[in-house]
Amino acid sequence: MSSGYKRWYDHDPLLLEVIELLKNYQTELRAQAEIFLQKIEEKVSKETIDKFYAMVKPVNANNRWYDKDPVISKTVEILRIVPPEAQKICAQNFIRTLKEMGIEYVSSNNTEAKN
């Protein structure tokens, strides 16, 4: 593999930051993940999201950190499959919303949370 990336989200520091935030603050950020899913459902329908999730969810659920919560799991899986341009927009919107909610953090990836 010539790119050097190990995980699907390693190519974009902002996307990596969002995934790390979701991982480390699942309880606090669950409401934001629900809003994200609602916005996606408005565009493609809840049934489409549920069918997609049923197809990608592993037989042995709970192997990955995000499989423990269906809202977080659906959010991560949707982020995983959308094109890189959409991933970047979603990550930017997520970070902007966190700032609007008054949640400040210091990036572990040497990137400040920016709009």
C-alpha cells in the first residue's frame, strides 16, 4: 500500500479528529451523532440508512469501539462510505457544531478545531 494510511480516516486530519472525538466522548457527543443521522435520513430516508447499516454491520457486533452504540456505529459507518469530499464537509460541520455548543478541545493531531 503506497499511501501509508492504515485506517480509512487517516487521510484527513480533521476527519481523524472527529473519529477520535466520537471515540473518546461517545456519551457526550451522542446527541450530535443523532442530529447528523437525522440530516442524512432527510436526504435518503431512514429505511435506506437502516438497510445500509444492516449490510455493513459485522456478524460479531461489538468488536469495534463504535459497535457498542447503534447511533455512533451508524454515524461512523456512514462517514466511512461517503466520498472524501463529503467526509470533509461532514467533519467541518461536526467541529463547527461542537464549537457552537461551547465544546472546546485541544486537538491530539496538532490541528486546532477550526471552521
